Amino acid sequence: MDRIRLGVIGVGSVVREIYQHLYFSSEYASLLSIEAVADPFEQGLHEFCDAHGIPRERRFTSYESMLERVDLDAVQVNTPDSLHEKPTIAALERGLDAMVPKPLADTIRGAHHMIEAMRASGRLIGVDFHKRDDPRIKECQARYGSGAYGEFQHAQWYMVDKLLVADPNHEPRFFASPDFAANNSPISFLTVHMADAFIRIVSLKPVKVRAHGWKQRLARLEPIASHGYDLCDTEIVFENGGVAHVVTGWHLPNTAHATTVQSSRMICTDGYIDLGLDMPGYREVIDDGIIERNPLFRNFEADGTVTGYGMSRPGRIYRKLLQHRNGTLPERERSELNDPLELGFWTTVVCEAAEQSLERSADTVNGVTHGVEVDVASLLEDRLGAEAGRYLG
């Protein structure tokens, strides 16, 4: 087998921005044959398929029909985070591999069920946390792992979007639904990126989580106000006693130099690290304003090829899935793909714990909520019962 016969489940914004380039224009496109597409939104389904020559008989409004009627090797589940679980498990049970954009799932139970289904089926799940292939993150991970910085003590990570990302009054809307911010907190949408990048660098498990949230800026929007959080600070205590703060939100002035402003500072026993993630390439000054371009993430080459770590992260996973199906994937790499850390299980734990921290708190004054401390072991035991021991040992 020289190509993966892939079924695509969902062709929304993440496919328009990232994966259509991976499928058809990247150096990894030769690994993939897009056999069928499923999406309940028929207009988007047909627009994508018309643009890329997918035959009418290979277009489905339900993934179940696609799985029943088309011979596939793998699926990519591009649904909202809360809908990753069912189609991924359905594919695994049919003997297919699965690719999922970050996170693995939005709940601990969902992530656990997916991991168990993967192990029972003997197939693999790849999770596309694209920041893991950012060369700056990779270098920091390698140097931290070598002992160059000593032991992690304290870190501050931030990832804050322009207001327009969550503003239902902005035209054109960045996201389609006017209640986007009410249904997607900065924790579920942004903290997941930075928490995973940091956990990846230090390879430590979280033990306690507490979140703080602000509902002030979005509530003042006119004529449509939003009741979601503008800003969240997730405090994570790790098993070595180190503490990280992940600050995320979407209320920067729209004049900011980039849609997302992000960076990190880490203090360790033997080193101090600044990751200037919000300066990835160059800034241009044009009629639309001052704009930061990020060719490290997605770069359109002169020959039409799309490169960058937005392509290389999922592309390298697909290469491993193809090796696995051909029986040539080294056992060490297969074991790594089965590891909860690699699958982003602990990232899901941090995000659910942070959401729980805010939900359990009664301390809200002037739109500010100071969440309660959540013990990770207790949360896992509550969600998984005796099976929590599989992750806590």
C-alpha cells in the first residue's frame, strides 16, 4: 500500500484553513487518496467536493453512511471537539485508523473511551496538536529534556485573540455563530494549545488546577452582547511542584499586529527561557493595518506547494499510519502513539479541570470568577472510577 484511502468527516473552517492544503497541495498529499467526504451541512459539503473533484456518489451527509459504503483505511474527524468521540470509535471498530485535530476529546470520559477503543481495535489514533511541530517548541523540548535548563519551576504562557474573533457584531464574522463565545470558552478553544505545548516540553503530569475568568469586555458589545468569558487564567500545579499559568482570551483591540498574540516565559532551576511565539516571521504595513505573517505555520511556496508546521505535524502522523498499515512501523513508534501523553489525554484533563474550577465557584463579583482548586486525581476518579488508575499509576 502506497497511499491511505481517507474518508474526511467534516469540511468546515479547519479544513478550509489547514487541511485542504494538506490533502491536495502539501508534500504529504502523495500519501493520501481522498475517497469520500461526509458533512451534514450540504452547501459546505458540495462546495468542498466540487472544488476538489470528489464524485457525487462519494459525498455523504452522515459519516455512518460513508463508513458503510466506502472502502477506507482511515478517517479524519474534523468535527467540533465535542463530537470527536462517536465517529472516531465507529471508524476504529471497523478496523480503520483515525486522525483528529486537537484535542483528542473535550471530556475525560470521551478521551478515555477513544483510547480504550483504539487499544481494543489494534488501530491507531493520531492527534494533530500542530504546535508540537513548531521548531521553537521542538528545540525547547529537546533542550529541556537534555537537562540544559534544570527543573521547571514557574511558567507563564499566553494566547490572546483580537476581539473580532468572538464579536458577533463584526462583519464578516470570524466564526459563523453569534453565540460562539458563549459556547466556547478561551479554555476549550485556546488554552488547549498552550497547555499541550507546555506539557509536551516538560513531560509532567498535572496534579491540581484552578482557573480565573473574566466576563467584562464581551458583555458590553452592541447591539449583540456575548455572555462568554473574555479572558481566562488557568493555574496548573505539576507533579514536581512547578506552577504554570496559561492566560487565554479574545478581547485584544482589533488593531493588534496579529489575530493571535502569544508567547511564553519559563523559569527553571538552571535556565530562563523566552519563547517569542507572537513574532514568527515578519510584519507588513498595508492598507488593512499592521499584520504579522507566520510562514513557519503555513507557507505558500511559489510552485503552489504549501509547507510549514501546520502541514508537517499531521503529515508525519499520516506517514506513520501508512507504515502501521504496511507493518513497517517500528514498535517504539507504535508504543509512543499509544501513550496518553502523546494522545493529549493530560491536555484534556487540564482543560476539563479548569472548566470545572469555574463552574464550581460561587465567587463572582463584577464579572470576575475566581474558581476553586480542582484535584486532578479526584476528578479522574469521579469521571472514570477504578479505571482512573490506568493514568494515575
